[in-house]
Amino acid sequence: MMMPSQINKVFCLILLGIALAACQSSSGTEAPTQLTIEYITNPVGLDVEAPRFSWILNNNQRGASQTAYQIAVSQNEEELRKGTETVWDTGKISSSETVNIQYEGKELESSETYYWRVRTWDGDDSATPWSEMNSFQMGLLETDDWQAQWIAHPDSAVVAPLLRKDFAIDKEIASATLYTTGVGYYEMYLNGEKVGDHVLDPAITDYNDRILYETYEVTDLLNSGNNALGLWLGEGAWRLREGDDRWAWYGMNNNFGKPMGIAQLHIRFDDGSETVVTTDESWTAAQSPITYNSVYGGEDYDARLEQEGWSEINFDDSSWQRAEILANPDITLDSQLMPSIRVTQTIEAVRQTQPDSNTYLFDLGQNIPGWWRMEVEGERGTELKIRGAETLNDSLFPTPLKPDDSLSTDKAYHRDVWTTYTLKGGGNESYEPRFFYTGFRYVEVQVDHPDQLNSLQVSGQVVHSDIPRNGRFSSSDTLLNDIYEATIWSQRGNLHGFPTDCPHREKGGYNGDGQVIAEASMHDFHMQPFYRKWIQDMRDAQYENGRIPNTSPTMLGGTGGGIAWGSAYILIPWWMHQYYHDTEILIEHYPAMKRYLQYLKTLASEEDENPEEKYIINEFGGHWDSLGEWEAPIRERNGPINPLTNTYYWYLNNITSAKIAGVLGKEEDREEYLALADSIKGAFNQKFFDSKTNLYGTEEPYQSYLLFALAGDLVPAGHRQEVLDNLIEDIMVTRDGHLATGILGTKHLFSVLSDEGREDVIHRMVTQKTFPSWGYWLENGATTLWENWEGESSHNHQMFGSVNEYFYKYLAGIRAPTDEGTTTGYKHIQIKPFIPADMDHAKASVETIRGIISSEWERADGELSLKVTIPPNTTGMVSIPDLGNEEVQISEGDDLVWDAGNAINTGNGIKNGTRKEGTVIFDIESGSYSFTLSPIN
């Protein structure tokens, strides 16, 4: 029995333990979180030999910072917990860095799994606990690691073959990993189960250079004893042929050979031994129920040809043919280290009609990327033809479905795109395409024998690269919220292994379209691994003379564009560095960037239509090679003076490359690019600037050209205000608050006007509901963004989605690393919201590489509240608008921090209060703050 003194002692120890735990929690000693390698959590198939490690501090205390870190990596999870048998242990490294720390340990081995964890130290030199254990599994690092052979159906006329193999396992399985791919598309099955939830794999690349493979952990799908592997191939962009009255983008006639696949299953046993099952001469092949498939034209499926159980054990394949072994192509196999394409959502029809006995119409209420899903029951041999469209009755705008509507359309990319399904009969049947996708809102089903159809249900499957959301925005203005959501939908609609222009007509990786939307996408989605792949596509597509073509990869889409299109290869890597503190992307691509810059220099001085103007890039090639502005609503939609646009982007490329060279320590290159940019600037103004009218290129204001000059700081001294005045007068007076820009000028609108303190002009344009405006689209039924302001063409293009930058950067005020005041990688953050007179509140958040930044403001009864969070290990500056009041008070929580022109230093993360240009500015440490501004009467 314990004595009272002993009880008191135990009680005191318990209280001390509780107090210490509370102290530990409140002091912010939580373990680091959100561990990633190459921007991916627990990656498999990692083929980067020196990968980069990142994490986020898990500390919500004000002023939280990291002073040191330790990373430990091992091949054995238990040994790592003990701190022994590591392949890399950094020890305690004095550094505040948490992003892209490169591996420097023992050589990593193909197919091996590694475990890692990290801990950090704070400003008091207190260590956090170790993070949770994370892992990464290496891919096949060397060409010789591939033991498998490429296989195909021996008959080249078969468009979507099935291939299979039986094999047996007679030992206890420890682990199993499958490496596989197929081109154009593939699906892999193991013992009757589809491996993974991906669709349309692999992402399209330039097949002259590389093909992507996937890695799957498949231990749970294997049996002791007999097993079966199945491979289903589609044509995709690998074999793409015009004809058959089906849609194919003009000139698309790829033919790399018959569909083929490769697979390699590594099985490790409990006794330490290993076996590898590969695609080889033992596989068999047959025709599948898919009798036609094209990435453009659709897919035909005859359910009567199904072979039940074809990928399971005990299937009789004695009638199948022996698979053909193909010579290994001289192509690099790289791991697909980015989010794969998936079915991310099912959209049920909101309305349906039956215009006649043979036809059913469905309205999804939303323009989507993907395909249709059908549940049907009827007699064997009944044939259904399914197709989609963005509008009804060949009309310009979408409308709710009515009983007398039809899907008639003259747009070939809807009219000549369909899937034909032939019923097998005998019960309910489900069908959705495998190797095809498109864009649509409405679905039409035509039945050849309606009396043989018992039931029919149709829904829409949303299909795109499954990239996690990165940001959120909402406000008191429903129009702005709808524009924001339409932009999100348009981006989803055009993420299919690379940024496409549209999901139905071209499906092309237009560099210009992807370039103007990139910063908005970096706010909306976690784009890091996706853009690393796409930038590699650009390098693969680069010509011998250094030119970056207008589409990357070049397998799909057209050849339209100009220098603004190729400039994506300079601008997006630079933005990757600014947003994600990714220097490696610059190092990796710098030699090819230099080749591109030399191409532009040669183009201007030797190959354009006027080489005597060696600092102007005049027209070159054909009409589609040197386009300028694109899809402006006035004058020529493609820009009246293409050389002005081409030369501006040449200038911008040199300015940006000088910054890149500076980061990489290449001083000689930096000086060369700056000198060339200065020469281009002089020639640009001499040729295009009228000092009397303060206009560029035209006799009447052309908004995009004025924006280029202002954005690039090209305007001669003493003329900037006049050029700006011309721009604002054209917007606010001549066009009654409307923009007149195409995709390039629109991208520049927000930063230029914000830098000049004219967010009011931006807001007026963005909130318009008449032509041309985003509101005009929404007033006419849009649920996605359109290709042009008139709405005459595609209704799912993302290139005008740069408007989302306004919502995040300026309305909510989370300034980006491309804005003054926020530094590379969000290490120092500026929050500077714009408060329009016609709005009550707005809020946004962005998940950066340092953690979540959020800004939320609300105005009521003459007061303004502003809630701000910046992540640990960062600092910030908050600019609070004074709402036009001469004198204000500002409190933060219960503390008064500003009173009648004087800052009050609370010592709680807030310091250095100043007043400037209608705002009160505070420097802040990391953490969450709640400011309230009140007028002093």
C-alpha cells in the first residue's frame, strides 16, 4: 500500500508529465509532415538516381522556424527505427531549407525499396520527434534491367488485342512488383483483376524519344500456385490513321507500328530468392471486343466477342495465336513519375428526352472531359451508337435540354466521333470506352432496333490527369465564384498527360496555351511532377536547329503558334524555380534553352522575311508558324502586327534567361542575354513605338501591345504614364470597362494593372456580363471557358483561365513569387488584398512548398477584418487597405497594433508598422493573425 507521501509524489509526476506534454505541444515540437520525394508521396518506380527530399514543418506557433534538419534513409524499416544500417544519414545539418534536398548517400539500386524519415530543430535548438516513416521504391534504372521483350498480336489488322500468360508460384511470396507499359494505350490484368485504377496509360510522349512505364505493387493480387497475366492494348497516338468517316485532326497520321506492350513482374520470396515473369514468346494473343479505337474518332465494342475470364487462370487459350516478339525500339523507357489519368467523377444526367423511338438525349448540365458510361439491357445483336456534343441543334450556346432538341451538328469533332456498342444479350450490360476520350455536355444514343431495347441509362465519366487541388477561392460575388469554377473545370478538361488545348478537337499540347495558364494552374493544382514531364516533352520535341515547336509532344495537335508558344520552354522552368524553388529543372534544361535562344537569334538575323532587321523577328515560315496575339475580340483575332508579338517574346526570353543564368552562376551568359535584350528593346521601340501618340504598332490602341510594352518595361523614359493612360482609357472609356485582349494580352492584364495600382480596372473587366467577358460566357450557358470571346468554336479551352491569378494574387492578396514582395519558393510572403466597393468578403488558400497560405477578408459596418496565415519557417508582410479612411485603428486579436498613425509593437510576431499608399503595412512572422481595421471618426 502506498504511503500518502508516495501518492503525492506520483501525483506530482503525473502532473509534471501532463505539463511537459502540454508544453511540448504548445512549443511546436510536432514532427515534420507531408514528406515527398520529387514532389511525390511514397513514390514507386523512382528512376531518379539522386532524388530530392522535401517536407513541411508541422508547427503553428508564431515565429516557428527551422534551424537544422536530419534525414535518414535505410533499406530496412526496423533498422531505421533503431538508427542503424542507413544508406544515408545527413547528421544534424544547420539549415532552414525544407525543399528539394538532394540525396548524397550510397548508390540506390534498381527495384529496391527504401525507407526514410526526417527531424528538425527550431530556434531554441529543440529537436522535433522523427517524422512518420515514408518509403520510395526505385524503378529500373538501367536499360539492361529490362529482361522483358516487346510483344504484339501477329496480325497488324487487329486494333486492340488481348495478350495473356499463365505462370505458377511454388514458394511463399514476400513481395511482388510489376513494371509495365503499352503503346498507344494499355490495361494490365492479374488473375482477372485490373492492375491499378489508371486509364489512358501511358501518358503520350514523343515516341521517337521515350515511352513511359508504370510501376505497381501487386503482392496482394498474386496467388500461391497458378496465376495469369493479361494485357489489353489500344492504338492511341501510336497508330493514328485518318479515314473511316471518323474524326482525326488534320494531318494526324502517326504510324509507329502495331500496338505493343512490355511487362516484367519481379517476385521476391520469403527465403530471399527471386523470380521474374516477363513478356516473351510464351504469351498468346487474340482479338478483343474492341473492333475500332482512335484517340480522336471513338471506339466500337462488340460485346458478342467478349471472352469471359480471358485474364484469369484456367482459361482455355488453345485457339489463340502465339504473340509476336518485336525488336526493342531505340527508345528510352522512363518511369511515369506524375499523377496518372483516372476517372475522377461520375456525372449523372440532369435531364433526358426521347425525340423519337430510335433516339435518346441526355443533358449532363456540365461540359466535361472523358466519356460516357452506359447501363443497358436488350436483345443480342442490338446496336447502339453513342456520341456527344457541347451544344444542341448546332447552336452557338448550350441550353437546358428540351423535348424537341437534337444533337445535330456540323462540327466534325462531334459529328464524326462516336462509339458503337453491340449487345451480347442475356441481362444487364455495362460499357464505357477504354482507349478514347472527348469533351461534351450532351449525349445522344441511337438504337437500330428500339423494340429490342429493355432499358438504358447514361452518365458521364470525368477523365483527366488526377492532379491534387492546390488552391481554393470563394467570395461574396457569385459571378466571380462561377468564373473560378469554370476555370477549374477547363483545366481539368485539358490535363491529359500534358496540357491540351481542348479535349475534343485537337487534344494538342500547345505550348502557348499551356504557358499563359501555367501560373493559374500552379495556384489551382499541384503541378510540379506534371510540368517536369511536359518540359521534358518540349526538349524531346526540339528541332536540330534549336526550335521548340508549337506543340509538345508533337504526336497530337497542329502546328499553329509563334515565338510566344516556344517561349514556354523558357518561362515555365523559370516559374518552376520561382514557385517550387526548383533549381534542378534549370540545370537540366539550360543547354537546350541556350540552343533555343540561339535559334531565335539566327531566325531574326538570317531566316525571317527581313533579316536586315536583326533585332526584330519578322514573319517567318507559313501563316501558322509566326502567329502573334491569339483570339482577341477585335481587329484581327490573331493580332494585326505579328512581328511585334514575336519580338516582345524574344525580348522576354532573353530577360528571363539572364535571370536563369544568374541563378546558375553563369555570369558571362547573363551579361550576353542582357546586352541582347537591350538591343532588342531599342529596335522594338524604333520600329513599333509612336512617341506622339504613345501607341505601339497601331494607330488606335491595341491593348495587348500596350500591355507587352508595359510588362517588359520597354516604354522609353518619360512615356510610361501616357502609354498606361492609353491602355486604361481604351478599357474604361472606349470599351466601357471591357478587355480587348487575346490569350497573351489577357495573361499580362492582371500583373500590369496591379503593379500600377489599378486593380479597380481589373475588377471592372472581370465582373462584366456583356461581350467580351467571362461573364458573357456564363450568361450564355457556359460551364467551362471557351476558345474565343464570341463562343464560335470550342467550348472547353483553358487559355483564358489566367483570370484565376486575379482571384488569388490580387483579390485575396496572396502575392506570388512572380510578384514584388514575395520571394522564390514563398520564403517571404506578401499579403496585399484588393477590396472592391461592391464586395463584402473573399478568401483564398494556396498549398505552397512551405505549407498553406491563406487570406480571408470581410467588410461590414465600416470595419474590415483580415485573417492571414503564413506557414512555419517563413516571414511575411501584410498590407491592410485603409478603405479610404484618414485615420484608423487596427487590432490583432485583443491587441491594438495601430492607432492614429502610430504602430504599437506587441512583440507577438508583428513589427514595423508603416502607412503607405492607402494601406497599413506590418512585417509578420509565421503563424495565424486576425486583424480588424476600424475608422477613427
